[in-house]
Amino acid sequence: LSLFLSSSTLSLSHILLPFCSFSSATLFFPVFFFLMIRRPPRSTLSSSSAASDVYKRQVALLEPEHVPSGMPSNALLTLRGPKHAQRAARCRHVSDDICEWTGAPEAGAWLTGGGLELIQVQQSSRFEGDGYHTPAQLLQAFNALEERFPELAMVVDVTAMVGGPATVGGRSIMALKISDNVEKDEDEPNLLLVSNHHARELVTPEIALHAATKLLEEYTDGQETPTRVVEANQLYLIWTMNPDSLDKVWKGDPWLRKNLNGVDLNRNYPVGWDLPCGGSDDPSSEAFRGLHPFSEPETVNMKLFQKHRNFAMVLDFHSYAEDVRINYGCVNLPSKVHQLFMKHANMVGNAIGYDAGQSCCMGGDIHYAYKQHGSLAFLIEAGGGSFQPDSEVRQTVIHELWPGIRSFFGINIPISGHATVKTAQRPEPQPAEDAELSVPGLEYELGEVSRVAANGRYHLWLPDGKWEVRISLKHPENGGWIERTIELEAKPAGNVQDFTIDLN
């Protein structure tokens, strides 16, 4: 938070005034507190006055022992208004005309006096008192699932698996793998559930934990969809993509959204990074996209993980808008693909009781997953009316989401199989690793492709019917790029089609 002293000279009366008549808000920091004092309304100001003249305040820097007692600072105020009013109030920009301010709930009246509309006040959760798991308890809970279901569940260090960088705080991205032969890397489609790109959204790790528990329990009970998901796939669940900041949330910074570098991780992916619906280039914004795509260790780990596993499906959890979102934001998909994705999203939404629609933003992991790997990638905004709903509401939210999660991972892949290549020198078919599959008959705007994994496995999310598919790959011997076209058929129940590119 960037604060500055006004051009006015701060006298002793300015500092003593708050102790006589206090009607403003205090921002709490480890060392210093910033007391904001609003100038009385000036109706005589002309409409052409600069924002700083319309809404000036004097800021007194006080040491902690001088701050009046009984001034809570754990509320998150969400406001709407023009950019100049946001800047004047030091309200942190989030998106469009929305901003956030952290401090005393009573500050709402002060903030609205400067041309902002108060939308919501959220009080911080009681955390463990509301039944949330601490970061250490989350790891313990997932380890407990591994102990309870040793042949089905295994905690994995994603950062170590993909050779990625540690976070600023020296942490790894962790996940729970679920499969019927969990210790083996089987030749099956890989699926991903990810949560907590934004640290303050405490409900999302709880959603991941509940989903893992329900999937394992229902598989053990022999239920149809969980059985098919577990036996035919390898599912990975990342409970936090932002472990450093999640730790800080628990240590007294309850509304921290970004990572320790001050970057919104879900605006740091390259697809749509610099588009109008991408993140902000202002470091003070809650949606700051970073200096360049993949500038952060957390998102680099996700890039490497997606390449390593070539996920057929990705489901990303956030809170608390209460809807299901498909690709993209301000970029259109071909109408037939959009209709297919909306059909699936409506099915998932109906299972939960949520509406479905298009993503609001870009620069996120689901946009990268679809554009770069052809994954069916959705984002679900959990309900609950808060980033940190209390115990009763949280339990309702995580329980109502499970049917939608189960429905999502139960969707059949329309076209999948293995792509191989053979040459005169290599007559035995070999995996066509890193080959790119595209569909010339569909008018994509971003050059979308689906990739072939190291084991030759591929997937295509296409509407029902036959499609001409272009395969682009490097020649295994001379390294030159070659292209071939084949016909593949998409079916609602799924259609496994292996093919070999003969370069003889």
C-alpha cells in the first residue's frame, strides 16, 4: 500500500486531532499505523478539480503505542466507483470499477463520501475457530488420506517432480494423486483440480480436501462415476498454488490475495496476459499481472506441470461469485466449440445449482491449459458470500460443490488415443511426442493446439462428428517440421482412436 503525506505541513494539532474526535480508519501494519483523516466536504469545489483536490486527506504516521485502542482493522470493504475516486481513497484496484480497502468497518461512511459506493463488508474468519485447516493441518489431512487409502492416494511434491523452482519462501507446490495404481505412472489421461491461486480464498483448499475424500470414499463404495474416474485416469489435486501467502494469511494478513512478490498469480499466465481483460500493469492493483508472463515461481511450476502431465481436464477453484466459467474472457472461441463447452458447463452448474458463463478475465491457468494443451479447462467460483465463510456456510458450500466436481471429471473425452510415428530407419512406431494437433475447419483466434504427450497420448475436445485434424511434428531424424492431415471422429461417449504417421 502506497501512502503519501499531503503537501500541507503536519502540525501537532493534526496528530492530536484523532484522539479528540475520531471518525476515520486505521490501517494496521507490523511496525507503523497509518491514520487517515478526511477533510470536511467541500461542495464549492468545481467539477474540474483534480481528484487529489476533491478528496484530500492528511496522513499522520503514528507509532503503534500511540494508536487509539478498539480500532479493528480486519475488515475487507469492497467498493465501486471511478478510478480517480479509487486513487484518492487509496482503494486497491481489482477490476473495472471495483476496488478494495482494508481496515475498520466504520470506514465505509468515510470512503463513500469520496464518490465510492460500498458494496460489501467482509469480516475476517476466525480461521481454526471456524473449522479451517492451517497449512500444516492441510498437509496432515492429505497425508492421512494417503494412509487411509494407500493403494489409491499419494502425496506428491510437484515442484520436485517437474524440476521447478521453489517459491520465494522456499516452498514446493504439493498435490494429492489419486489412481487405482497410484504408485505407477500409468498410460492414462491425466486430470487436474487446483485451488487457492489467491491465498485469502480459504474455502478453496477445503473444497479440494473434501473432493479428494468423497472421491476415495465413493470409489471404495463402488459408485459408478468415481469408479470410472479413478480406474481410467490419474487425478492430481493441488490444494494451494500460493503456499507462501496462505501462510501469511494465517499469520495475520487475512486479505492477502497475491504472492509474496505482489503478483496476482491467476493473471500471470501468458494467454491474454496483455489483453484488456487480462491483469493490471499497476503493481498496487490486486490484479497486478507481473512484469512478464511466468515471472513467478508458482506459475512456472504450473507451466512445467502441464507440460509434464498434458492434462486432458483442468478444474480451477476460486471464490465467491457462485458460477461456472469456461474459456475465454475477451477472446471468442469458434461457436461450435463454445456451445460444446457451455453444454458441459451447464451440466456441471446444474449439479451444483450455479449459473454457467464465459470467463470474466484472462491471463489465468485455464486459458493457458486450453490454448497450449487443448485441455477442457473450467473455473468454478464457489459461493458462500465471502472468501472465508463461517463454519456452517463453508460446510454447505463444499458439500454442494461435490456433485458438480464429480460431473465434470465424469465427462467423456470426445477423441483420445495414441499418436505415433515411424520412419524407414525406425520402423517400429514411436510416440509422436510434442506433435501439435489443430483443426483447420474451426476459426480459432489464438492458434490453439492440443499436444501429444511423451507417451504418445493425446486428446481433442471437439463437437460430435468427423473432423479433419492437422498433425504438425518434427521429423525424428532430420528435425524438420512436417504436416499430415487425418480424419478423426468425435463421439459423446468418447472415441479412442490410435493413429500412426508413416514417414517412409
